[in-house]
Amino acid sequence: MITQRLQWFAIIVGILFLVMMIDLIRKNKVALKYALLWLFSGALMLLLAIFPQLLDKMARLIGIYSPVNALFAVLLCCGLVLMISFSVIMSGNKKAIVRLTQEISLMENRIRELEGKQAEEKAAEEKE
């Protein structure tokens, strides 16, 4: 069983975390689709802090001696899921950046060609 002090600390941290995430979403500093994992993690932390008996049952179920160690295991798993999720997002962003850079290069090349043609036409008009 976790101590009363640890339980209150976890509840306060969970509430502050959720309030902070909601504020970041409200101010458009974090997109909702990226914040959902953070909100889920914060809600899970708050749920386990409010109902520590769930943590006890989970610890016994997976064979962890201390519920506090089970809490660390849950937080570690949440962290791993978040890191994998953001790695996937960053990989997608990298591909998009490469594609956009290529498109910009093609557009710049096309602009130079059009400017060159326009300059040639202007020079031909001036000769006439």
C-alpha cells in the first residue's frame, strides 16, 4: 500500500499535469492529437493515485512485490508508449520535410526557367 503522503502528492501532481496540458491545448501550443497520449497518461496517474487499491491489485496480478514499484512500472510503460508515438510522428515529419524541400526546389527551378523565358521575350521585343 502506498503512503497517504505519496497518495496526496500523486493526486496533486496528476491534477496539475492535467490542468497544464489542457491549458497548453487551449492556447494552441500543443495539437490535440499529440496531447491525447499525455492526457491519457495524466488521467491514468490520477486514477491510480485516487484508487490505490487498483495499483495493489495490478501489482499482485503481474507479480510485483510493492505497489510503489508497480506505479513506477506503469509510468515507465507510459513513457515508452509516448516515446514510440513521438518517434513515429517525427519520422513522418522528416519524410514530409524532405518531400516539401524537393517540391520547393522544383518550383524554384520552374520560376528560374519562366523568368529566363520572360527575359528572352523582353529582349526580343526590344530588338524589334
